Amino acid sequence: MWLAILPQSSHIKNVPEMKPAWNIAIIGAGRVGQTLGRVLLENGQRIAAVVSRSASSASSAGRFLRCRNSATSVAAIPPTVSLIYITTPHAAVGEVARQIANLKGIAFPNISVCHASGMLSADVLGPLRSRGAKVFSFHPLQTFPRDFSPRSIVPNARGIYYGVDGDPASVRVARQFARRLGGKVIVIDPRLRALYHAACVVASNHLTTMLSVVEQMFNELGTKEQKFFRVFKPIIAATLANVERTSPARALSGPVARGGTETVAQHIHAIRRSAPELLPYFLAVSEETVRLAATKGTLGKAQQKDMLDLIQSSMQ
């Protein structure tokens, strides 16, 4: 996983203990719910209920989160709950919110409810807002791959940001919740949730795709080295570090930034010959790189035109 090349967040013992502990119900026992539930547990919070669609997944998550109250119905949420975190797929959030809003015995004005969807705003929790609960979106800005166990993801789930929206009082609760997770919030305009989520997709999914393209090109070289990432890890790590220290524009190097049209032409020829299925990707990213180089100020207008003419003619 690419995040392993970056320094991990501080160990949980460096997070100040939050007293009194909150009683937190996790609705949805997938990677997100289990991972963040575990971070909360290790930060001194109490997992008051774990609810999942199947008894087996609820039971498994309950053991991982040291919670004996695992169930397949939201009716298991106790009256003493402080916060309910809905970590189901986003298509299920609205229905889960309606089910919770119909519960008896919970003093909704005294609790908060949030969901983990990157796409949905707090409005999907409207039925709970109508009952008096504080509601907000609380999307973890991190990757939770299905091929990795929640336990293995926990170290990368500490110290992260959460995309939040809600009314001012609810956002204040969101900040408190983030602190209990050892994280921070970034407040997102609800009208821009889709754009925010698209940025998350580019940061993780598209980066993974880019690394897959590198792997495919590497495999065409026929070298004895079998692990592409071992070879490219230093340049990837240095690039990320340079961006972190400065900016994408200032960190940009290479033939496009230098106006090396002849070099790029040779790249296009080589990819067309050895891996033609990758050429559309290479051309699209190269075109965007020209725009970045223009922002950097290393390409004159004539160089930009020559480079874009080469790229666009190769798309035909």
C-alpha cells in the first residue's frame, strides 16, 4: 500500500485522554466502522453497540471492538449512547437514519449522529435532526482497502482529516469527535461534497491506477527485478516529500517541465510500440503536466504550443 512510504501518525499514547469517555454506537461493521471504532477504543472511548446486517459480522466486529452488545438491529442502541456513527455504504445511510429516528427511549436532543459517506451531506440525516439530534457528515479522508484487515489499517487511521458539514453546533461536536480520534476536521460546503469526494478519489484511487501503469511499463522491460515498487519507491517517496515541502508546481521536474518535446516524442513512440493500451493515459496526463509546467513558469508559450501539438496529434 503506497501510504507505507510515508511516516505514520504518532502512536495513540500521544493522544491526550478525553474525559469523560463517550458511549459510541457503530452502525456498519465494515472496514471503516471497525478501524475507526478500534481507534476510538484505544483512545479511551466506549463502544456501546455494534450493529451490522449479519450476526456473524456484528459478532466479529464486537470482539475486535471489545463490545458485547453486537446485533443486527439498531434497536440494540442503548439509551445511554452519546454519539451514533453510521459507517454503512452511502446508499444505506438514509434508511438507517430513518430506522434510528423511529427508536423509542433515546433522548435525541442529548445525542449526536453522523455518517461516514464522502458523497452525502448532513441533510441525509434529516429525520434525526427533526428528532432534535445534532447531525453532521464525518468522512474519514483515508483509504480502507477490502484486501487489508481493519487491524492492519488502524495505524494509518490515526491523525487523519475528516470531511465535515453541518450546522455550527454540530460542527463543534464534529471537532470534539475528531479530537477523540486523534484527528482534525476540514469543513466542506455541502454543495461541494461531490467535488470533495472526487478529490479524494484522485488522491487515492487514481494514484493507485498510476502506480499500476508504472508496473505495466516496468514489466515490459524484462529485468530480473520482480518488484516494481522496490525500484520506484525512492523516486515516489522523494516526489511526495517535495510536494509536501513546497507545492505540485514547484516539485515538478522532467522533460515536460524542461520543454523536451523530442524526449516526449520518443516516449510516445516507445509506449505505442510496447504498451499501446497505456498510450491514452500517458497522453492525457502529459497534457495536464504541460498545464502544470506553465503554472510553474518553465515553459514559454511557443514550447507549450509545440508540446500540446505533439500530444494532441498523437491522440488521433
